[in-house]
Amino acid sequence: MELTCRFLLNIVFASLFTFYGAWGIILIIRPFIRHFRTLHYLYLLPFIKVLWDVFFMDRSKWIFLKGQSVLDAIPDTRFLTASVWSKGSFARLKFHLLDQSTFSLGDLYAELFPYPIVLFTTFVIGLGTILSLLFWGIRLFKGLKWERSLQLIKEGKKGLFITTDPLSSPIVVGFWKSRIIFPHHLISIMSQEELQAIYLHEKEHSLWKDNLTSLIFEAISALFWFIPYRKTVLKKASFYRELACDAKASPLTVVTALQKIATTPFPHLSFSSSDRAHWILHKPMPRKKRLVLSTLLLMGGGMAVLKSHFFPF
């Protein structure tokens, strides 16, 4: 039981270091990337990193498995080492003893507080994780049930359907084989150019399997529910994803379509952001020549994040 407690505490404390360490690397790279789709994936890197470290990091030097204690160590033999470009790592941050045995704040917590408190903390972490995943699963189930309840009429374009259900904006449903669904009432209030702009936007979501990506990273977010600011990072990633889809149509046409959708009751979040309209009108859309540079920077940033070591193991 003590091993389980220590392991969960290490995951919590070390995941915080990992997430924000990866976020720091992203903030360095961010000003040099202008391509919206690349920015979307850049903001997802911290989630990939925490999941990667939990499942693939070497734990052979973990102090607990060696039967050692952090508090019983000889004075001045406990260290916090921070380095860049050291031993194959882009960045490294670790707590260790003189013999290189590693530990985290989770180990300190387990040794500083009485065992009942440690056990209760572990129980809260475990219960919180179960509830977080349960609520995510319930939301997913309700969403899938609602999608199946839609009354759809197939249109000529591949994967396009019309519905008379009271949707306020077009949506894409399905994780692998996606379908684009247009609410019937929008057809009468929009021009052909605006309808085409919306169709191109939703088709881009379908081509990039954005629903599947959202499903995966929302699940990771639910698993690491104890990391503050993670939902804000996901929202930022979604914002750049929407801008990437907007870039496939005329900026002015997209803005007028956004304005018309915003006048309908309960506009869908993917089309209701005034920030998007501001970006479309006042920020230059990314050119294709920037894609290569942005992709290279994303690959470099991804390697830097994955080659960084913020875990105690």
C-alpha cells in the first residue's frame, strides 16, 4: 500500500513539474511560429509529455525502491539539479542524493506527514481521478447519444447532412468517419459564399480528425485533473485550431458568417468567439511558405519537450 501511495504522490508532484516545464519550453518557441495548425499542436505538447513520462520513464533510480529515505540522508547530500543540454536532455530538473538516487516532493510529503494523512491524500487523489474520468465518460456518452438522435437528410456533397433539429451552428460529428451537419435554418439567412466558407471550415475539422484529437486530449486532461491551467491550455489549442479552419476561406466572408451565427439563440462555441473575428480582421492569415518553418519548429519543440526530464525517476 505504501508503494501505491508513494507512486501516486510522485505522479502528482512530478506531473506538475513536467507540465509547466514543457509549457516553459513552448513559451520560448511560440513567438517564432505563425502557422495556426502548428500552434494548435504546439499547445498540446505538455499533455503528451506528462502521459509519456508516466508510462515510459525509467524508475530504477527511485529512492523508495532502493529502501532509502530522503530525511535520513546525510546533511548536504540532497540536491536539486537544473541543467540544459546535459546527458542527452534538452532540459533537466531533478532532486537527487549524492549517489544519484532520485526523489520528488511527493517523497518528501510522504516522509514529513504521518501515514494516515498520506493515505488520506492518496485516497483523495485516486477518488478525484476516478470521478474526473467518470464525469468525462458521462459527458462523452451524452454527446454520442445526442448525435445519434439528430434527424439527418443527406446532401449531394460527400459527408454533408442537413438537419431540422434546433442547432444554432454547423457541427462535425464522428471521430473517425466524420459527418458535417448543417442546421436547415441557416441556409435561408446566409449567402452562398458564407455557406461555402462554413462548409470549408467544417470540412477542415473533418480532414484533420479534430474530433478524435479532442477526445484523446480531453481524456488526458481528465486523467491529470489535478494540474491547474490545463483547461486554459486546451482552450488555447482549440482557438488556434478554429483559426486554422477559418484560414481556408475568405476572411471577410468568415467574419460575416460569424456575425450571422452570433445573432442566433445560443451560438455554438466554435463560431461564437469575438476573438476569432478580431484575429481574422486584424491579423494576417498564415502563408503557405510559413508552414515549412513552423513545422520544423514544432518538430524541434516536440523533441525538446520529450527529451526534457522533469520527473523524479
